[in-house]
Amino acid sequence: MKNRMMSICLLFVFLGTLQIACQPAYASDLVIASFEKNGRSDLGTDIGAWNSNPLDTSQGCTIEMMKLYGVLGKPTEESRVMKISYDVAASGPAFNGVYIKLNDIDLTSYDEMSMVIRGDESKGFTTKFKLEMKNNKGERVVFVINGITAEWQKMTVPMQSLKDLGSITDWTKMKEIVLTFDDMTCDYREGVLYVDDIMFSSKK
């Protein structure tokens, strides 16, 4: 119950702090996942889908790396992106998602986290989902990516806001990023999202 209440509090905090922008890349970007690496991250680590109950076929999440034209910032190029098909429209509690392993990277010097994302208008999509960062001590921060539309956009989160929460005391050895779809957060319980260029950036 304590962990659930902390997650709920963090969700409300980040509804107000999430920024949507189309900004140029900084010189010191750390690209986590451009999805051009044959199903692995740009760090060489695993990317995969997970389900809270693999035996429950009424819910689930799958991913596919596919090529699309017209991704934000690449209007005339074909770019490989991650297609996420999620379903939390179960009769009971449902949650699932995607993980990206970080291989103990140090994130202390970065100012922003960002991703490029859009929903699939024909399949339907949630406008919000949870995103978590975890370190190798078992500490985590949970916030909401909110304001997703059917158009490509860059969603940016200030790292200092996450650090100020204090739920992660050590950012030098980060374990993974987790995208979570659950029946309490998702406002459309079955749908498709496309994600590209998950990265951390420094303005300095």
C-alpha cells in the first residue's frame, strides 16, 4: 500500500511537470534506444515486453521493431521505431509493459530525459502511461508520460525534478527503464503506441 500511494503521489507531481517540445538535440546526448540495433538498445542491452500474469490471456503487451516514414525530425527518411501493442482491458487488475536494461549507467550529469512518441489513431491509444527508472539498489522513481496524441511529438522530463523527489538516492548505477501500462492509469485500455529515440541530454 505504501508503494502504491507513493506512485500515485508521483503521478500527480508529474502531470504538472511533463513538458512537450520539439527541440534540437544537445551535443552531449546519451541515446538509450533508437531501435536501429536489431532489437537491442544502443547500449547493447536487452529490450523486452513483460506481463504481470503471463497465464492471463485477457491482458498483455507485445513489441515489434518496424520501419516508418515521417518520424519527428526525419520527415523524408525511413526510421525504425518500437511499436507497442498493449491490452489492460481485463476484468481484474491488469498491468504490463516494456523494459530497457541500462547496464549500470551513470545519469547524474544529465538534465533531461526525452522520447519521441505517437499513438495509432486507427487502433486507439492511451494518452498517458507510467514510466519508471530503477537503480541497482532497488530504488525507483515513477512518473507519468501524459499528453500523447496521434501526431509525433517529443516528450521531455527534467531530470532535476526527478532527483528532487529523493526516491532515488544514487543515480550512478541505473538498472532499467520501464514503461508500464495499467488499468488505473491508461485512459484507453487497449491500443498501439510508436516510440523512437529514448535519450538523456545535457544542456552544458
